[in-house]
Amino acid sequence: MQDPRRATPRTDQVLADPQVAAAVTRLGRPVVKRAVTAALERCRTGEVDASQVVGVALAALPLYPTSLRPVINATGVVVHTNLGRAPLSDAAREALQVAAGTNDVELDLATGRRGRRGAATLAALAAAVPDAGEVHVVNNGAAALALATCALAMGRTVVVARGELVEIGDGFRIPELLESVGATLREVGTTNRVRLSDYSDAIDESTAFVLKVHPSNFRVEGFTSSVPISELSTLPVPVIVDLGSGLLAPHPRLPDEPDAATVLRAGASLVTASGDKLLGGPQCGLLLGDRDLVDRLRRFPFARAVRVDKLTLAALEATLTGPPTPVAAALASRPEDLLLRASAIASALTEHDASAVRSEAAVGGGGAPGVVLESAAVSLPADLAAPLRQLDPAVVGHVVRGRLLLDLIAVPAEFDEAIVEAVRRVAKDG
């Protein structure tokens, strides 16, 4: 009898299969060919039949043309750094599709001449912060502060309170960032207290500006004092405020979180902030403030190194002009509504030891440290945590006192059924 392995198809025959050809279009030929080659080798060794080669190759292909995987954020942290911070709105995602192709990012279609890059985005940002004389966007929040320091304080000094020399994510430290672009720091005050006289005594002819940094990921309590912007603005040098969190205006649920509008009205010369945290947009850095100062930064040579790309410009514009972002929706959610959703999910999963519980959520992403957001969660056996993370989309919660909590504050309601199906699937497989 003829060895069935001799029926192994040729590589080009498998690649010509309509399903495989469609995968090539979606994922690229090298990725698909590797899967086909592996399937053919299994066929030659007799592990799979020739008629199974296409199916085996397709099953081995990645689900997405990127190693990133979608996640349902049930951690109870609204802006989760490890999960990509702010999820974009549907409007921003649609804007990304336009920006991904050829577009008029730097072309005036009416005249056919070169136009200002991201003019509509900058106009939207200016409209959102009318207290700013001028605005500019760079590729992240740290870059905004680095640009300001490089342009204004290279070879000069920056006066900053000792208690504001903070460390941000992944071990990056504000003082090291400033020194890396040529500034010398002059620390004033103590860890817990600083006075206006500390700043004024430190200012001399070498001072470029006074920097006030929002301690976005920690709080100092007890015997403390700081100097408000309104008093710092009386000093004879510019005052730059690094907000970090990207809150443009006061938020009723975050009354103690500083915002750009209030800070500028208090007299700050320049505000730097992120666009991908409480603003709920793509990762970028915002510079808002005095017109002449922002123009100076925009024209400084280093500005080219931190220039924002077309994808970010499109997503930021849609964030500023479009419907409320997922972050805004999460912050506006009512605990009672979240508890009703949790109860409905738990009722569908009663056979899997599910229950609805009240929970406490956090803003995250370096915003509103210590602020507790009332929320609700679905409580499940802790041993479901790991298998839920392996699904597509992955469901990521957090384990508290031996129970897995799937907090709903950052989960859009349309994903509730997906959570039910995910739990049923892993419980069945277990």
C-alpha cells in the first residue's frame, strides 16, 4: 500500500488555499508560511493527515497581527498603566483608521500648500482650555517637561521643593529627567514643608523657572505645608506646573485633583500634563500656557525630537471633540448601577459560586492618589483568576482575601455577557 505521507501537499498548494491566502493578507506571508511549514512537517511524520494540513496551519496562526491581546479590565483601576492606561473612545478609534492611511496631516487641501501640523487638534485643545494663551502637543508627558527644561534651563537652575522630587513609573525620577537635559536643581524646603520664602531666597540670576510637581502617585499627610500657585506666581521667574494626570478642568468626583484651567487662572506660566490618563486620550504630552513661552518651546530644536505622530493627533482631536471617553464614563458611573450589573452577572453564574459585592476602586495612572471610588464587583473563586487571563479577550480581575473580584467600574456594560461566557468556559474546562 502507498504510504499516506506521500500525499503531503506542496507548500505552494497549501498557501494557495483561500483560507490560507486570506490569512496571508491579514498577517503577512512569513508568519503564515512558518505555520504551514510546521503543519507539513507534522504531515510527513504521520502525525496529521494530508487533509488536515490547512486546518492545523490555520489553528497555529496568531489571532491578531500584533502580540498585544485585548483585555477586559476588571481590576478596579480605571487608568491601569499595565493595561495601556486610558482605553480610547469609539470616536478616537475611528479617527485612527483615517490617520493610518494617507491624509492631510500637513497639507492645506484648499491651497495645495503645506499646512500647520495638527492644526485642528491644537484648536480643539485650545478650545478645551481657554485659559491657555497657546497650546502644543508632544509625544508624552515626560517629554513635555523635558522640552520646557531643555529650552529654558539648559545650563541654568530650576527651583523645586524637596518634597516634590518624585519618582514616576518604571523607576524614572523627575530630578534625573531634568538633569539629563542640562538643568541644575536647587532644592528648597524639607520633605514635608516648604514656604514662599524658601523659593524667593533660592532665586538668583541663574534661575530659569520654579517648578511645581504634582505628587501624582502618593500623598504626604500630617505636619505639612506647600505654597499655592497664586503665591508662587508673584516670584520674578516663570512658574511651570507639572500636573501629570491630564485633568483639564475641575471634576466633581475628584475635588482635590489639580486641573489645568484652575492652575492657569492661579497664575502658572506653563502647565505640562499627559493626554492619556484622566483626559482619556492617546499617550501624549500637553503644554498649555503663556503664548510667547509656548511658541518658544514649539520652535526650539529639541521639539522635533518629541514631535507627535499623525495617529496621536487624530485620536487626541477625537477625544477632545467627541463623546465622553471610557475614563469619563467610568468616573461618572454610579455605585448602585454597578451593583445591579454585578447582581445580574452573579445570578447567571450562581452554579459557579458567584455573588455581587460592593467594592472600592481607584483612579490609577498617577491620578488622584488615595481617592477611593465606590464600585461593585462579581466575587468568584480565586482559582478562576489564572484561566480567565488566558482567554480572548483576557479577563483580568484582582484577588482579595481569597476571592477573585471582577470590578465593573472600568468595564463597559456591553462586556457583561462576555464575562458570563468567560467564567462558564473556564469553569467547564476546569
